[in-house]
Amino acid sequence: MTDTIASGGHLMIGSAQNDKAPARAGRDSSETAASGFVTTLRHRWPTWLALALVVATFADGLPALEFLAWLLVVMSVCYLIFGSMRGEFRKPGVLMLQTAGLLGFGVLALLASAVDHGLGWYVLAGGWLGHAAWDFAHHRTGRVVPRAWAEWCFVVDLLGAAAMVFMS
């Protein structure tokens, strides 16, 4: 289990579980499996919070395109704020990469607002999907933003992009 958190061995996005790991609790494997499942559910609190936000945001239809375009820019600004607070910009190239991300997502948000409304939804969904990939990359590296933030934002972006494509 090379890709696990040292404190508890919880699986992270993209990690593989070692089938030969010793049982930690209970007398049989079913108790261990149930315990592991509950632990995983608790550990995935950012995902559950993100799912609740997505349902609350999209359950009664799509918000205005301009609002969701603005959110794409705000999400990117959050990376700059976190990176600054965590001292990540002292590392070479990190500030430049984050600024390029902000500019790229900002251009997509502006483009989505400027083109035909029908096409704008697809452009914006592409921006949100791109930001989901951005979140995934940051989750894997553990840099710039906390992993919980990257996980939460990944789920929101991915499901938000899907909502834009299928509900527009």
C-alpha cells in the first residue's frame, strides 16, 4: 500500500489496496471488511459534502451560466489563496503555473459567457471538466491546496460539468 495515508492506511484516489494486509479488527474478514467500509465512508467526508452541494445546486435545474462561469474563476482564485497561505509559491514555477491556470480558466469562463448560450454551456462544462483534472493532479501531488479541498472540488467540478452537459 504505497499510496496510503500514514496515519490510518486509508485509500486515496488512484491507490491500490494490498490484498495481503493483515486483518486489523474483528474475528473474521466480514467484520474487518465492514469496519473498513465504515472507515472509508468517514474518511471520504469531502466527497459526501461535495455530493450534498451538487444536489443542492443542480436539483432544481441549472443556475445561470454567468454564475457558474464566475464560480470557475473563483475556484481558481482559491488555489492562489491556499498556495499563498501554505507557502507553496516559494517553490520555483508554482506561482507561474497557478497564475496560468487562473488565466486559462478565466478565458474559458469569459468565452462561455460571450458565445451563443447553447454553445456556452458546453464551453463552460469543458472548463469545469478541465478544473476537475486540475483538482485531481493537485490531489495526487498534495501540493498547493489541502487534499480534502482537492477531493471536494474534484467531485463538485466533475458532477457540475456533467449536469451542464445533460441539463442544458
